[in-house]
Amino acid sequence: MMPVIRISQNTWDRLKTHAIPLEDSPDDIVNRALDALDVSMGRHRIQTEMAAQKPALNASGRGKKLPQRDFRLPLLETLYELGGGGSTHEIRALMETEMKPHLNPADYEPVSSGDPRWWNAVCWERNGLVKDGLLRADSQRGVWELSDKGIDFIAKEVGYVAIMPFEIRVDGKKIAFKKGQDIPMSLLDKSVSEGWNKKLVKKRSISC
């Protein structure tokens, strides 16, 4: 039998503000809060003390986990490439492939929910994007979707870089790019329909 814990209405309301709409159960929210406490209190202090006593891990060690914020743009781009939204299953599969070169062993360690840390960070970032109005809050369970604001944002966001100098024409106007110059995704989408060579660009690294 599961234990029953009574909380005040104020605490319940606070918990709901940290939930992913239509996906999180109260247990999910409490687990995330405990994860945060582990880092900010006990476990963080222990790890700090151990780090002072032991040499830093080299490239063959666990490494540091990727900051949550680094998943923000890749998540938006993934949803954009899926046509504006998709199921969490397909989003997770695409993002793992996209982010794999940037993930360390620490990112694959499981959190209390059983998910790897990198995906837990993506879920937290998704929650932040909903609060920022870039993702829809009314999507059906198990589906993440860009809002109109999110579509407008990512369409204007720089997503590609020129790998060599070249020129294109868009709406009858000539536009020149230098090697290494950023190219807005909205311009890329519009130009592709006019048949220019996509091999002239590469996807921008998340570190840019």
C-alpha cells in the first residue's frame, strides 16, 4: 500500500506550477524536487569534498553533464523539423541522435524516475519553454508542439552556417554570404524552394 502524505493547498498549487501539463503526476514533481535538493544540499556538498580530494576526471572519465539550457535550441529545432510537433517518443529518439556527440557518461546516469539525466534535462527545459510561451500548454498527453510564438522564434533563429562564400536570390533579391556566416532558418526554408544547393551550409553547433 502506498503511503499517503497530506499537503496544504498552497503547497499543492506550488507543485502544479512546476509540472509539465498533462504529463506529470504528483510523484514526478516530488521526485524532481528531491533531485534538485540532492544537488543543492547533500550530494552537491559530498561531490565538492570528493573533488577536492581526488584529481579531476580526464577525457576517459564520466565528465560533466551538459547544462540544461544547452538543450533549449536543439529541442526547438527538433520540433521545427518535425513540422511543429511530435510525440515524446520520436522527439527523444531524434534528440538523442542529435545530442550524442555532446553528451558525457554523466548525462546517461539515471535519475529517480529512471530516465537518463539528459532526457530529464530536456523535459525540464520543455517545461520552461511552455512557461515562456514558445511551446503549447494545451497539447495532448505525450505530444509536444511549438506555439505560434515558438514557430516564429525558431523560423527567425539562426540555424545554419555557410561553409563557403556563395550568393542566392530570394524574391528577386541577391543575398551574399561569407564563409562562416550565420543563415536564418526562415531564409533557408524559403531558398530551398528556389533550388539552391543545401551542401553550401551546415547545421550550426549548439556551442555557437
